[in-house]
Amino acid sequence: MGENSELLVDLKHKLCSSIDQSAEKLRMLSRDIWSCPELAYHEHKAHDRLVEFFTQETGWKVDSHFKLQTAFRATWEPSGNPQGHVINVGFLCEYDALPGIGHACGHNLIAEVGAAAAVGLKDVLEKTQNLPIHVQVTVLGTPAEEDGGGKIDLINERAFEGMDVVFMAHPSKEDALYLPCVAEHDVTIKYHGKASHASAYPWEGVNALDAAVLCYNNLSVLRQQMKPDWRVHGIIKHGGVKPNIIPAYTELEYYLRTPTRAELPVLKEKAARCFRSAAEATGCQVKRSQHSNDSNFTGDRRGV
Ligand SMILES: [Zn+2]
């Protein structure tokens, strides 16, 4: 026990100093991704930059466009012919940005620390003889975390198969080892009404914008009865075409969040009543579509 923990402390020190030695090129990697923000599934330059980074490092096998166009995988395996189970340790890099405000969530830093941890661990494993365990290192580049859910795609593509443990770090405004998870439901609400000239024959129309506004207001009123750690926030994506046309179609996009999955259906049902009642009041048809499976996301989803 004592021997192993001493070994662990020693390995951690070596790992940290190895990362320190690579600090400048890691900083440049992060800087390049930061300077050229790309949206979900379109992170072509970030993908190429990370592929270039691992290709220039020695000993990595790099699969560009791994399973998804802007995902990648880099693997390092111990030399020789290790007997027994080889523990496959994974690190994740994210690198997509937000529309309009770039890397506000700091996914360039996720790419940097994922690469740093992987390169540091590989370096220390390579230089240490007679370790009691055998370890291989896998880096997965996981795109589309601001929209869509690239990790869900990669899980469906079995990209995580064979990995024993996977690490990722997300920047936060506080120093914390663990950021609480949030259960999240993304939903699009579509109201279908009937167009009509807004001045000549307004009574012939069924106003989908009124439905969208009522929906927005219903949800705003609901907030007083929500638990303090629930969140409902959204936008009107389509609000009509021209002022002189009664809008026939509107669309809202909302995120519903609760601290646990157990509470999410309660909030979803409350929100659904808000969607339906706006349709009922205006005579519109309402359709709902969710974007992906309800998921537990790490703390960043709380913030963006
Ligand atoms: Zn984030």
C-alpha cells in the first residue's frame, strides 16, 4: 500500500513536470482553436489542428475523421508484449464553440487539458520501468457538445468500446474537482396557424405568433412555482414573415433542466401544459419535437 502510494505520488510529479515541459505547444494548440471558433459538427480546423498535434507527437496512432467527420482518435500502446489486461485510459477533447460569442464555454481549454493529460501520462508511462499495471492511452476528439451531442453519436457508433475509464475536464468559474450534473431536455415547439392579410382580413387568420408569445408568457409565469434549481430558458426562433401577414407558423426552442432525471418528467409535463394552452387559446395546432434523448450533462450545461 505504502509502496504503491509512494509510486503514485512520484508518477504524478513526473507527469506534471512532463506537462509543464509541453506547456507552450499546448498553449498554442488552445490558442489556435480559440482564435477560430467553429460550430457543432463543423469544427474542421480544430479537428485538423488536433490531428496535427498528435501526429507531431511521437508514438501516437492517429485516426482522423474517426466515426464522425470532425471527431478523431489518438492511441498510444505500451511497447513490448504486456501480459494480462491492459487498462485503456481515455481522455476527451471538446472543441466546438457557440454562435456569435465564440469559445465562451471554453471548449478550447477542454481540448488543451485533454491533450495535456494524455501526453503527460503517455510520457511518464514510457519512461517508467516495471509498473505493476499496463496502461494504454486513448484520446477521443468529441465534436458538437454545444449542440446535438457528439458523445451520444460516438456512443452509438461504439467509439468508447474497450475503454476502461474516461476523463474530461470542463472549465468553470470556480475551482472544483466535480461539477454537478444537470438533467436536460431540449424541445422545439411549433405552432401552426393560418396566414391572412393583417389589415384587410385579420379575422380570417389564426395567429401563430400569439401562440408563441402566450407560450413564452406561460412558461415565464410558471417560474414562480418552479423549484429554485430548475431552469427553463428559450428563444423564439421564427416569429413570422412580415408585419402585414398574420403569422401562420412560429417556432420556439427551449431547454428544460433539473438537477436529477427523476424530476425532469415533472417539469416536462408542466411545460407541456404551457405549450398546449397557448395553442388552445389561439386555435393553433402545436407540435413538439425533442432534439435528443434526455441526458445528464456536466455542469457546463448549467451555464450555457
Ligand atoms: Zn461547455
